[in-house]
Amino acid sequence: MTKRSIIFVIAVTISFMITNYFTAKRIESARPPTEQVSTAGNSAAIEAAPSTTIPQKESYYVLENEYQQLVFSSLGGSLVEINLPFKTNFNTKSSILPISLDKKIVTASPHNSQFPLHEAETVQADGTKIIKNSTTGGYYPLLRRDLIDQNGKTYHKMDPSQYALSLHRNGEAIPNYSVKNFTNNSIEFEYIGDNKKVTKTFSFPENLDESPYMIDMNIQTEGDVAGISLHSGIPEVEIISNSYTPNLKYKTIYGQKNHIENIKLPKTIANFHSIYPNWISHSNGFFGLIISPLQETHPGFVIKCLSGKEAPTRLSLLNENSDIYPLAKYPGYSVEMPLQNTNQEMKFRVFAGPFSTDILQKLDRSLIDPITKTSPNYTEAKNIPGWLSSISEPFAKLLFLLMELFYKLTHSWGFAIILLSIALRVILYPLNTWSIKAQLRTQKIQPKIKEIQEKYKNDPQRMNTEIFRLYKQEKANPAVGCLPLLIQLPFGVAMFNLLKSHFALRGASFIPGWINNLSAPDVLFSWDYALPIIGTELHLLPILFGAIMYLQQRSSAKKNQTELTGQQKAMANLFSFIFPLLFYNMPSGLNIYFLSSMGLQFLQQWYMSKRTKVVT
């Protein structure tokens, strides 16, 4: 491995390690400037909090279209399930592809892979009411929900106070609503009691294709409604680059400008005061909810943390004996938005679906305010975790446009990534050429440097002076060869951020049977019990990465007719071992890019060494 290559991989390694570090720190410590946090209580207390439900029969109702299956509960007149259909030959409108975890859960726990989970009533297009038959698989469950055993009995019941779009006050039981109107496009719930009347109406937009994954919600209150909050629900867990990265954001408008703020994920409870959110986004990285009040709500909102035992993820159904997905690692977060104390109709627009760039852009175009001509800016709700995102974001946007172009040409995201790596090499060719020429000059004078080092080994000051004079005489400067690496770093960071978390790569297959999901590691084969470091799956791409690195340094040493010192050999072998470990759980799309880039770098170095005449 050449000195330039070692410097490059060190720089990239450090940037990736810093990326992951600051991503984790941001999740733990990022705080909006207007936040006021209350840390009363602890996780144990939250976990042990008594249920706010009252023992009564719960009924379920279904509204569905090509984009969503909404399962409502009579308790709270709220959403107990939001199931997103996978893309099939019969449903080409969906953009969601199943991944290996979806398929494994169907196999490991088919009774928990029923959609809807409980017997539910629905209405056909002709107005006929029927019982909705459950199907096994075929949907992505956006919300955490009940868990049942193989006999259909519930062994974990989600507290109805955690249902999506429920209304409640702390300590109050969730009442049973009655259904007033129910069609195949809308449902209306009503509750009368406790000195108040609440009417909740849910409906699909008229033009679904222009507003996919959207829900219109109207709430009408009368009587004693002080202190009532709207609850967001708790999104399911998504694993992105081997990490759980939930994200909360809100948008405000002041000074006629949009302001998007990331929300700190609290360990218990966080109170946000004096904030009038234009929308609040609550996602697991790839999927989530965006709740938009269409008129001013009561200021502020509350974020609560629930333990993984109180709101378990469906991942707990996998490899239960090995405890690969311990519940303690996956807490849930809920948002409570206080409503106005006055009796009035409140309108909300709710997005519940994939955080796909194409879909969010479509919504931004179709939901422009007719009066202000402003967009809701839903695309800003996306979270792409990464260090130096403010610097790398413009580069990431350019790279994605190129990758999208290559996808349209090849209809394969895998080939698009390979072509993107080639395009990036072409864009950076002058810089790389400059760097390689500087490297070749340095290599040429290595024998003379060794002579100086041997001659003045007892006089380090004189040795450095003579080496500097030699560099000047031969017009060689090792630092010049490293400068292009610093210039290229924003592109490298942008590629890293882009390929590890872009929704388009989720479930995208490249080589069936091996690389089935470009947003997850490749899987050559798997087993049941977890092994240290490598877990339950063998990922071949990072191993190939390490092997190519090793072969490259051996070839470089042979080509330049130089002998590596014991220290250089140890460093080269160490990097060939460390990098497969660093990249072992990285998405296969990212590993494909680095393999392609490394191969192209090797070819360029070979070409330059054959064709370039070193100027002395």
C-alpha cells in the first residue's frame, strides 16, 4: 500500500469514526435553542406507569387504499395500526420494498405478521360493511403495536394512550368512542361524557396520487377540553447502518422564514415551550409521521421516552434465544401536542409513510398554500445522519442527481453506484493525476533518501536538511500529493452519508441471493446463534475490500521494486484487517462504491506509472 493510499484510508477512517461519533452525540445532546427540558422521573418509572385504559371491549375499523391500511380503535377513536403495502405487480403505486428483516419476521412469527392484527370491520365501495380478512405479510407496520402468541392471545398490549392521533389528558382513562359515519373513504368517531363532546373525522384526500400517504383529520370539541393533547404514536424500529436512529424535527415560521430544528431525544421527558410548530416530524429514519396543524395550536409540545419493554419493537420476535435485538436498545418516543382550550374545529394534515425524496417532493408541490404560495417543506423532514452535513450536503445532492440519472439508464441502483464511482473518478481525475505524479516523483528518489538516512543516521538535524534539499532539487513534495485528498474529502463524506441512508436503496436488490438490500450489509449466508463481531451473517463485500487492499499494497511494492520495512508491512496488513471490520456492518451499496473506487484508483495508478514521465 502506497503512502498516499495509507493517508487516504486514514483520513476516510477518521472521518467515518467522527461521523458516527457526532451522529450519536447529536442524538444525545443536540438541542434546539428554544427548548426547556424537564427531567422529572426516570425510565423505570415510565416503564412502570399504570395504564390509562379502562377495561372495556375494543373494536377495530379499517380504511385502506393503494398506499395505506389504517386500522382504527374505538378506544380514543385513534390509529392502532398504520400498515404500508409493499410494492407488487398488483400495486405498482407503492414505493416500499420488503427487506430481509420483514421476511424473517413473517417466518419467525407469522401470527404477529397479520394485517390487520385483530379482527376489524371495513366498508366496501358499494357501502357494504364486512369483516376484513387478515393476510400474512405484504405490509410494513409503521407503528409499534400489540404482540400476540400463536394462539392469537395478546401477551403485550400497547397502552391506548400511545395510539397514534389519540386525545388524552395525563391520568385520564381513554374513553370508548362510537362510530357515527363510516364509508370506504372516511370514518367519524364521537365521544360524549365527562362534560365534553369530541368528534374526530379521518378521511383520505380526494386526489391520492397527488397526495400519497396523507390523512386529513378534523377534531371538533365542546365543553371541558382544557389540557387535552394530541398524541403522535410510536414508529417502528428501523436499522440503518447497524444503528437505531430515530429522529424528531419541527418547523416554525418566524421572520417570514422557515426554521427547521432537530429535537433532542430525551431520556425521560422534554418540554418545549413557546413554540408554534408548522409541523412536527417523527421518524425512524426511513419511515415516519409528519403532523401539520392547519391553524395555530396551543404553543409548545412534549416529548416522552418509553422503554423498549413498554413499547416493544417487532424485532424482538427474531432470534429471541440470542437476544440480538434487546429491547433496552430500542426505546420509543412520543410527541404530545396540546390543543387550543377553546371549542372550535381543528384541522390537521398527517403524512404517514416512507421518507422518500420523490414522495416528499411531490407533496411539497401538491400542497402549496394557495394564499401564501409557500410549500410545506416536507423534504426537510428527512434525516440523513452524518458529520459535516452542512458542507457535504451540496455535494450529496449533486451525487444523487448523477446516481438517479444512472439508475434511469440502467434500472439498477447497484450499477448506478458503480457508474457514479466512475463519474466521480472522472470529475476528480485532474486532482488524482496531480497527486499520482507527485507520488511518482517521491518514489523515484526513495533510494537517495535511504542513502541520506544511512549516511546521517547519527545526525538527525543534518539528515532532515539534506532530505529537504533533495526534495527541492527533484521538485518532489510528499505534502503536495496529499492535498488533493483533502479537496476530495467532502465528496467522500457526501457519498458516505448518501449511500448509508437513502430510502431509494432500501430493499433494492443488486445480485439476488447475495446483495438483496443495498441499504443493508450483503449476506452470503447466515446462521442462528450470534458470534462475536460478525453476528449471525457472513458479509463478503468488506472481506473482498480487505483482500483487494492487501493485494494492492503487494502489487505496488513489486511494481516500484521497493521493499517494505517491517513496520510498513505490519501497517499494510493491519489496514487490510481493520477495514473489513470497520465496514463489516456498513450497507452493501457503500461497500460497492468503495470497492469500485479502489479498483479505479488502482487502474489510474497503473496507467500513470506506465504513461507518465516523471519530470526531474
